[in-house]
Amino acid sequence: MIDRINGPGDINPIEGIKKPSVEKSKEKRKKESTDNVELRHVEDVRKFAEEAKNISTVREQLVEELKKAIESGNYFVDTERLARKILEELSE
């Protein structure tokens, strides 16, 4: 039994085999490969950035005070406190 006289439906004897157009393929790939970026918690990041700026100033002051104490010979390490802190860190 012959379903069609001209053969399979996708083949036109004048045009040949139908292929998807190049433009449609490019558009399809473009749609599939789009990247999206979503920014969340922008306000939190700004807040943390401001806090970081203030922390930097405090640390610089502390470093300056420690330098002066070391240079003048007035800086002493509390070895008991240091040992306690080390043990606390190791026990966590």
C-alpha cells in the first residue's frame, strides 16, 4: 500500500529535504544560553562595607598604640591570658 505518491511528507521533489533555517537555530540557541544574574541582600552588603571601614580605623589605632608600647618597653604579654585563649580555641 502506498500512502503518498510523492514519498515521505518532509521531502519535496523540487526543494529537497526540509531543514530548519539557520536563523531559527541561532535564535533558539540564543534563547537557551542566556545568563541571568540576580542580586540579593544589596542593603546588607552596603551595611557590612560601612562597618568594615570603621573597623579598619579602630585596628589602625590599636596597632599604633601597640607599636608605641613596644618601642617604649611598656608592652608585656599576659601569658596566663594568652594560654587561656589558646586552650579555649583548641577546645572548640
